[in-house]
Amino acid sequence: MTKKQKTTVAIAYDFDGTLAKGNIQENSFIPDLKLDKEVFWQEVKKLAQDEEMDEILAYMFLMIKKAKEKKISCKKDEIKKHGKTVKYFKGVEDFFARINEYANSKRIKLEHYIISSGTKEMIEGTSIANEFEYIFASSFKYDVNGVAKWPALAINYTTKTQYLFRINKGIKNAWDNTEINKYIELSERPILFENMIYIGDGATDIPAMKMLNYQGGTSIGVYPPNTKGAKNKAQELLKNNRANYIAKADYSPDSDIDKIIISIIDRISIKASVKQHTK
């Protein structure tokens, strides 16, 4: 009797507002600029509107501009350090080992990915960065001295869908457009869409959620605990068929997210077992 083959399942997470509280730049980078976070984001919106500019490119441009004005280092290592000040939702840091262990017990190989409009270098500096197979996030191009000069990659609400296809096809980079456009039979792709989960917290995640739902995957909308109106806003995702589930952003044992993901793993495991027995 042949040994059962493991099924690969991918969980793709937004970062800001999904795993971590607020926007990652607000923890220490914006305070170091001696700016109020609301003032910074208002300026981002105004720049985007005045210049007909993508908001992600606008915030990245202003990060560099403001840092230069305040003589704050924009070296990659210094930007990365701001990831150490991230505040997570309850249970996040212990979640990955626990859910990986459970998945393994069901003959599931679980891979975790980030798909975020936030700053990649800061996410790479967090305590959970090593939990991810790959981090797809907005990042900078650096000069010979390692100083940020220009946006290298800006991920917005519509381009997030591209990275689900990269995961689906096993492409662990943001630059290879040949492989992503190559036709591969759905059944031959390394991670089937039906074996993918997307977890996000709001409007910027809607296209990714809708696309994954359409392809047979699962989407979970999360909302911050103890925030007035947050649950009602999340319920709109359910009402409009944008998310399959909603849950409070709490990743501790027996939380709603924990139970939902375990149930999805169970379902995929049973389906995979039936397929292998009928071959």
C-alpha cells in the first residue's frame, strides 16, 4: 500500500489590520517623523488626488520625502527595524506553529503567505516574518549605499489578485511575468485554488476575496475586537458574497478564526483522502 501524499494548502494574509493592529508605518516610522498619523494619511490622499496617483505609490513617495526632510535614515536595515514595533492581534505569534501541527496531523502541508499593500521591509523585520513562505508587499528600490530611492513594487487592492495566481502556480517572486502567463492545467498547478484561504480586513481585500471565491477557494473577513461598528462593516462582506466567513481578529486557541481554519483543513483533508482512494 502506497503512502498517502500530502496535500498543500496555502493561507494568504493581508497584514495591516489583519494580523497586526493599524498600519505598519504608524508604529514607529511616522512617529519618528514627528507627524500625526492622520495628518500623514490625509497628505497621502491629497497627493494621490492632486497628481492622479495611486495611493500606494503616494505613501511610498511621501515616506522617502518626509524622511529626507527630517534627516531620518531610509537605509533598508533601518526601515526593517520598524517591523520590531508591530503590535499583533491576540494569539498571532503562537498561531502558526499550532495550526501547522494540526494540518500536519491531517496530512496537509500548510504554507503561509503575505499579500499586503504595506511596507515589505518592515514586515520582514517582524517577529513572525520567518513563518511565511513568501512576503508579497510594497517595497523600495535601493541605491548602492542601501538607501531607498524609488518604489520597486506597489501592491494595491486590484493587483493583490495577481499574487494569488503566483501562489497557485508556485511562483515565489514578484518579477517573473513569463511563468505567471504560461498556461498550466488547473489540476497541474502546485496549489489548487480550492486549497487556498485568503484572510483580510477590508475594502482593499475585496477583489482578492471575490476572485478566490470564484475559483473555489475560501475567504475570511476579519474585524478588530472592541471597535464600534467593525462587526457590522464585516457583515457587509458576507451580505455581498465577498467573504465566506467573518471573524474577530483573534488567533488564539478555540477562537472563531482558529475553528474556521481547522474546519477548512478538515474538509480539504477528507476530500483529498476520498480522491486518493478512488484513484
